[in-house]
Amino acid sequence: MLRYFVIAAVVVVAVFVGAAAIHEAQSRIREISGHGHAAQSATSARGRGRGNAAVRGDAPWALSALPECMIQTTEGKGNERMLLAHLPRNAHEIAPPATLRYGDCTLSISDDQALVLRGEDRLRIPPVARFYRFDGGIALLRTPHCETRNCPSTLRIYRTTRP
């Protein structure tokens, strides 16, 4: 009798683990519908008691915080191969060094990182960052350096507001 109880318990646990794995795989890519938004852009933060101090620092999300230049439409986390499959069909990698200008923002891509310049603001997108260009936008695939194997990459897709 105990043998049948153990077999039933193993079957129930296996079904639960399988269902959880399928759910996890399906929920890795998250679409943001409508217009992208940022909690606060560098210019709006400057207007509240900070004076005209420039914003500087490491910011993997730097392009998402500047809606005047680019609007984030999609964000996904997961392994790099899966994320690359979600790039727009006509996307091609931008080879560094490269300088792109959108509105009053300048994106300087060098090696495996980038610098976003806007007025006095200087935000660095830390390594490892790769950029892809497609009609009407760009994509940023970022794989951070980490010590564990469970360190997901992030794919952010942006549409440009103006050339």
C-alpha cells in the first residue's frame, strides 16, 4: 500500500513541476502595450529643487528614461537565444564604434557598452550591451556580468520619436 502512495506522490509532484516549468517559459517575454512610460525623465527630475545639476551614472535603463528621444515598446527577460528570436525581422546589429542621434539625445556605442548624452546628462549603459537597428527604432540586448548561471539577459525595444 505504501508503494502506491509513493508512486502517486511522485506523479503529482512531477505534474506540478512540469506545469510550473511550462508557465515560466511562457511568461518570460512581457509586452508593454500602448505608449512606453518612464517614472521620471532626467529633465523632469531636474526641475524639482535640484537646480541644474547634471545626471550622471550607470543606468541600464537610460533610454527608457528619456521619452523625448525614444519610447520603450517591449521588454523581455530570459536567455539570450530566446530574446534574439524576438527581434524585429529586419533588425541588424550596430557595429561599434557608432554614434546615433535621436532628438536631443546622442547614443555613443563603444565596444560592449554605451553612453547616452543629453545636454549635461551622461548615463552609461554598462556591459555587455549590444544594439540592433530596424525601421523606426532600435533594440538593446543587455547581458550583465554575474556570478550565477541564472542571470537573465534583457531585451528592450524602442521606437524613435524623431530622426
